Amino acid sequence: MLLGLRISNVAVIEEVEVAFGAGLTVLTGETGAGKSILVDSLGLLLGGRADADVIRAGCEEASVEGVFARTPVLGARLEELGLPDLGEEVLVRRVLGRTGRGKVYVNGALVTVGVLAKLTRGAVDLAGQHEHVSLFDSGLHRVLLDRYGEVEVALASYFGEYSALREVDARMEALGGDEAKVRERAEFLRFQLDEIARIDPESGEDVKLDVERKRLSSAEKLKRLGAEAELLVAGEEASALETVGRALGLVHDAVKFDATLSPVAQSLSTALSELEEAQRRLNRYVEGLESDPTRLADVDERLDGLKRLCRKHGATLDGVLKKRGEIEAELGTLENRQEVLEELATERRKVEERARKAARVLSKARTTSAVEFSAQVREGLGHLAMGKAAFEVRVTPGETLRPDGADEVEFFFSANPGEPARPLAKVASGGEASRLLLALKRALAGSDACGCYVLDEADAGVSGAIADVVGRMIKEVSGHRQVLCITHLPQVAAYADAHLLIRKAVKAERTVSQVTVLAAGADRTRELARMMSGVEVTREALGAAEALVRSAHRSLGAPRTRRESGPEGGPRGRLRRLA
């Protein structure tokens, strides 16, 4: 649900702040007063396309800020997108710059427009003045039916089988195609395999050879260093062995007079043993070292070959070994291509049968939903003085499997009794389509996850006695969802829980749009009278407006109490924190 909206420097709006509550809020005013600017601005908060031309003349930037009630869906999306979660509300701000550079903030965090669109997707349903035109697109009909029928489980089950079928098709396609290309691929794989086989690398071989190469290339130096170290340990009069041995003899003599020196004698004895072992190992190491230019050349050549192989495959030596296994597997598949294709064909038949079975289950669910959906829409059309109109959702199962099933879904409609129902795009006029749109909204209200409907003159083309029925229907929808409705029909405005008047004024010699909350009573009655009679509000128009409000109240029973919405109420402080 939308709790509040603040707009700054957008078109003729200098600054407007308004709070919204549950139920039906109507926005009225003369044509051009700025009503649709509020809807367009709300579209920006949903990730809509921004145009620098909407920035008020003389200003460098414009901003739109909104407060949404935090729903479980919005909470999950905040977590998924890594955005701050402030608790009960979600604060969104979008800034447009004259240079085309804009900024978007969600709960104070800077995000992209794409992230904003993902977050707010489905939070608000905008139905503009020409929204009924989209009803002519048969591609939308399946989406509307699925939304009504809540067929997500059947659709997900089918899509899983369909994805498995596409995977098998991809594997068959990789084996199929031009025979010459298959042979060419096999030859290339054999070449790669032969190249690896010629070198025949072993795991970790490059590391071992690198160690050996360093030793071989430094053999003379290592021999000299080892011999010098051996002399220092045991080869001279003042060597380490000589020195530690003399120290050990002295301590042994001292132990005869003080046994507390026994640990020292033990330590010296251990050190003497370690030195003797070190001297023996140094001796063996030096004697075993030999310069071997032939072996060094062999090692260099082997290392060079391994490095070239790794560079060619863009991998480490272990990666090359892994790739060898992959090449062998692919080559084996290609060499046994016909056999593998036959196996895949058998697998495909099984997977396709499962997919078609799931498609039939999905089709049955849609067919059942189509009957119920058609009945509900016809009931709504009946309320809109189109009781004899025919409306039918036709589900036609097909043979071609697609990501959304095998069904063709299309709305069929006839406004005139006795005329056969035909595809909606061929028979519905603008006014008829507007009423059909309202009937669809009514039917979808109980199943739609959207928390807010915005109707921007979606009642266009409706007049006379039908207008009162339209008002009641919109009021009925608002019992399930928050509804914001821009209207020129007093019969619709009479059913409002809250009424906002948008009008132009001159401020500092410039035109600005202002929003005024109309309290129940004289203010609302006068606006309804203006909508009925035009510029001059007559006594008769006021009387008719009062009667219209009384009639609306009688048809609904006692009106529910709720806080008034307006520029001064609600989330002003929260919007201020966005700035």
C-alpha cells in the first residue's frame, strides 16, 4: 500500500506532499490541473522511464519520494537485493537531473533504476487512460487468467519438465547438424588428445621438475656451500663438534661435584649427537652432488613443453589433465554418435511425454479457471449495464510446447445480444473496453497480490446511469485493495473514502498545481457540484450533489471511519528523512 507521496519540481508541480490511506481515494480537478502528473510521478517510483523534459522550467532537478507499507514480499526483496530494512515502511526517492543523470535511493541506500524496478514490481498496478488498449493484446490474456486461477504450482511443474526437454534437445542438437562439421570437430579433438598424449604429463610434475632444475643449475654452488658447512661442523680444530665435545667433558667433570648440572650435560650430549648427524648428512649430500648438463637440458625441455601445453589450453597442469578427460569423453560420444543419438531419442520421448502430461494438467487447471473467470467478468459487466454482453475466455490446447504451456488463451466478447462472440480486439469499442477493464479488475481483486490500484480515468467513455454503477464497482474493489482513482465522474467521486482536489494557481507569477484535502460535507459537495455543472456552481447542482452523496451512502450502508489523507497528514516526517 502507498502511504505517502511527495513531488518536487515536476512539470507544473512546484511541491506537493500527500498522504494516502486504505480504501478509495479519488483525485478530481479540471483538465490540465496536474492530476495525471501524480500518476506519472508514481510511475517513476516503480522504475519507469525518466525524461528530463518533465523537470519544471528553471529548475536543475526534480524529485519524487514515496513511502510504501512493508509487506512480506517487499521484505523478502529487500533482503534478496541487499538493501536496508527499516521495519514497517519502505522509503523510496528518485531524483532527475537536467543533464540526464539521476539518482535512486531505497531506505537511504543508493541503487540503480533496475534494482528499484525489481523491488517495486507488482506493488502498484497503474491503469492509465488508455490501459484498456492492452486488453486487445491476446498475449496478455494468458497472464490475466493465470493470475486469477493461481496456477503457479501446475505452471512450475510443467516448466520443470519443459526445461528437461529443452536440455535433451540441446544435447541432441550438439550431436546433430552437419556431418562434415562433426567429423571436423572429432579430428580437432583427436589432435588435442594426441598432443597431450605425446607429452603425457603427470599431476604435480611441473613442480617437481622446477625443484630439480634449480638444484641442477646450482650444483657447483651447492657443492661449495655444503663442503664449507661440513668443515665448520667437523673439519677444523675449532669446529662445532670439537667445541661442543670439550664443553661436554668439562660439564661431566663438574657433575661429579654438583649433580644439578646433569640436565646441562644431557643437552650438550644431545647437541653433540645432532651435530654428528648433520656432519654425516652434509658429507653424503656433497659427495652425491654432480653437475649434469645433459639432465639439466632434459629438465628444461620437459618444463618448456609442459608450459606450452598449459598456455595452449589456458589452464594449470591439473586443468590440462582434467581437460584430457573431457576431450576423451566428447570424442567417445562423437565416435559413437549414432548410438548416443538413439539413446537420446529414447530419453526425449520419455521426457516429452512427461512434459505433455504436465501441459495437460496445466491446461485443465486453466480451463476450470476460465469458466469461473468468465462468469465473474460477466457478472461485473451485468452491474455495468452490459448484462446481455457475452464474455468468454477460450483455452485452446495446442501441440507446440512453450515455456508457458501449450495453450492459446484469448478473450472473446460480444456487446450485442445475438451476435457471436469474437476476439476482443475486433469488437470492443473504447467505452465498452473501459467497462470490461473495470469488470476484470473486480474479478482479479481477490487473487491479485498487488496492494494498490491506480485508475487514471479508467472510467473514460462511461456516463449516465452506468457511472453510478462504476462508482460502486470501484468502491467494491477498494474493499480488497487500496484504490487511487482520477475521475471526472461525480457518481464515482461520491463513493470516495477520501477526496483530493487538484487545481492550478498562480504563485509569484507562475502557474503551480496544488492539492487540497476536501473534508466530508460542504467542501466535497461543492466539488461534486462543480463536476456536474461546470464553472458556475448553481443551487440546483449543490442539491443534486448532496443527493448523490446520500445515495452513495445508502447503497453502501454506514461509511467506515478512517483518517483523512492530505498534504499535511501521514508520513510527512518520513518523507522529510528521505531528503
